[in-house]
Amino acid sequence: MSSKGRLIVFSSPSGAGKTTLITRLRKDYPELEFSISATTRTPRGIEKDGVEYFFLSETEFEEKTKKDEFAEFKTVYGNLYGTLRSFINKSLKEGKNIIFDVDVQGGLAIKEKYPNDVVMIFIYPPSLEDLKERLELRGTDSKETIEKRLKFAKIEMEKMKEYSYNIENYSVEEAYIELKRILSAEGIIKFK
């Protein structure tokens, strides 16, 4: 395995199975770490600074933005979220392989700043109709939200050619095997 860490960036349309694959990967390969984002939202429950998130005030976040200290950032439901370059740089130097679960915009921003350290993986559904069925089966979104997600999915899937690897998730088992093969070929994990 490589002594220098790598950044493993996952992106996909909502409902394509990315979270399921990441969860399984983290369970089978606990040495892979998950990126810790910075946020302006307040901690929930027993969340600790530097564990679940780096909690920042809006002023601190904006100051770091002005100093280009984020690899990527965005606003979600009125709160700012971003990945600190200092976190990435420290992880790479320590030889850690870090998993990122980000949207296409965030993934491409990380790729632009760390082109030699990143493995870009896009998870996609067999079809938009299949994706619609998955979103409906989840039962968590309104029809309007599902329609918005499907429109956004089309836009995201146009960008998947900018990713190193594209995995069609028609079967979680097959997609997971393909994912492990990719990460093994990249020298990040040993295939189990």
C-alpha cells in the first residue's frame, strides 16, 4: 500500500446507493478514514468539535474562505459546510486514505486542488426511471422533491465523465466488488 495518503472522492445522484457502498467499505476497511467537514451549524447531541465536524462561527468560516483555506465549500439549508485544506494536507502527510462523500461540484473542486492525490468515483443508477423508483421506495421525499432530485441527477450524470471511475449500481453486490477492485488497483486497499 502507498505510504502517502490518497483522497477517495465519491459522488452520485441522491438515491444511487453511494452511502450504502461507503458504509460497507468503511465497515470492511476501518483503516479508511472519513473526511471531517467544517460547518457553521451548531453541534447536535453529543457531537464533538474535530470528531464529527469542525464547528466554526460564520465569521471564522468566511475568514477561512477569504484565505482560500477550503478545498471545497457550499451552503446547505442556511449553514456553511466545507473541507479544510489543512485537514487534507495533514491526512495526506500522515499517509491516511480519506473518503469524501460530496456532490459533483465539491468533488471537482477537490480534484482541481489535489489532482495527483485523488481517486474520483462516480456511482450512478442503471436509469433515471430506476432512480425514481428507488427514491419513491425510500418514502422520505415528496413528489416535488423527487422531481427536483431527478432534474439534478441529470445534471450530475453529465459530469461523471470527469471522474476517474464510473460504477453503475444495478446490484449493490456487483457495485461493491467493482469498487474494491478499483481501490485495490489504486493501491489503497487489499482486496478481500
